[in-house]
Amino acid sequence: MPRIALLQMCSGIDPDANGRTIVDALARAKADGAEMLFTPEMSNLIDRDRRRASARVVEEGDDPVLAMCRDAAAREGIWLALGSIAVARGDGRFANRAFVIDPTGAIAARYDKLHMFDVDLSTGESWRESNAYAPGEVLGIAEGTPLGRLGLAICYDIRFPALFEELGRKRCDAIAIPAAFTVPTGRDHWHVLQRARAIEASAFVFSAAQVGRHEDGRETYGHSLVIDPWGQVLLDMGEAGPGLGLVDIDLGRIAEVRAQLPSLANRRAIPK
């Protein structure tokens, strides 16, 4: 029964400070007996000032936060699902990229966010992720983690069921959905969407989240979650602030739920 840790963050505009927060959390998680740590979307940098942020966004091989995290994972001997970081692609655009890092510090999987958050909310908030970021083109799946086969998604991806249907078809045992959810959408949609995705895929869902008011002025919803394949919430870290949450995972629940409700086995192609 692996123990899993979630880091709820309030990332700021200084990547080094954000990296130190993750490194400290890895040490604390390991000391508390965790085998794996999940962090939120944009763990390395949250800055809506794109001109200022662009000076701190570098290519993957040069990213200091990724290097810090790989070194720390190897030092502590723990898996890390680095929710996502902003990386330069070399073509003038950025990628919102997730990484899974194994206990040797090696990168076990990568995933670039597929769906860009381009919305206008009734609160007056307007977001155009595609102005700076390019969408990904392939699935992200990590094999051999303490949770088995781990599927990767990022934040706004949660609103596109076809992605999770495919991860379910790939028989993922768990899915990471790190996020920096806005407060208005979080209050109305966060829990129901997360539970639905766990139920649809008959898989555990791990959703480390950003929380609170950030240095750049934005506000995020928090409520980092762990949900079992039946849709039951095992951990909800609320919106009080950053912190480290721990939960012990009964992997036997996956087979139990898939035997009771074999929706993955019974699925048919939808007629056109």
C-alpha cells in the first residue's frame, strides 16, 4: 500500500524559490514514508506578465527547477510527478510540460498539455494560453511507478473526456491532473470533474493544485485531491493555503471497481 504525497503550492515569479519549495517537500515526503510526490501545474513559475516571464523560461535541458528536482529525487530516492513547468521549445513558443522523474533522477515520462486555456469568464477574467504556449500532440504515460501505469493530463485537459477515455483504454491505474484552477470555475466544477474522470477511467486521480493569491495577482482555487476509482474523495487539502498532504493507496481497489463496473471492458465504439 504505497504512501503518496501531494504538494499544494502558491508558486510565484521566482523559479529558484519555487524549486526550493519542491526540494523541501521531497525531503519531507520521504521522511514521512511517501514513495511519490505530486506537484501542481506551473510548479516552476506563475507570472501573467509574459514579457517578464519569458526571461525566466528556458529550454528543458537548461531549466534550473527541473535540474533541482531531478537531483533531489535521486538524493531522496523518491518518485516525483512534476505537475508541469513552463519550458521554451526553441521555436519562439513555450510548452506547458509535465514530467515524471524516477528515484534515480531519470525522466520516466513527459507530457505537453494538449488543450489550451483560452476563455473569457463572467467575472471579467480573460485567459489566452495559446498566445504563448503550443499544444502537445502525444499522450503521456509513465510505466513502473509506485501506482503502476500513470497517465498524465494538465488542468484544462480535464474538460475533454476523450483524453481520459483514451487513458482508460490504455488501462492506466492512476491519472495525474495537476492544476492552477481559477476560483470561479473551481467552486462550481473542480470536484465534480475530478470525480467524473476517476469514475470514467476506473482509476485513481491525483490532482495537486495551486492555491491562494499569487505574486502576479491571480488567484487559484486549491483543493488538491486524491480520488479512488469509485469516485470517493480520499484527500481534499482545501483552500486555506500551501501544504503537504499524505494518503495511503490501496491499489487493490482498481481491480475491485473494474470487476464491479466493467465499463472499460464493455465499451463499444459510438455509431456515427
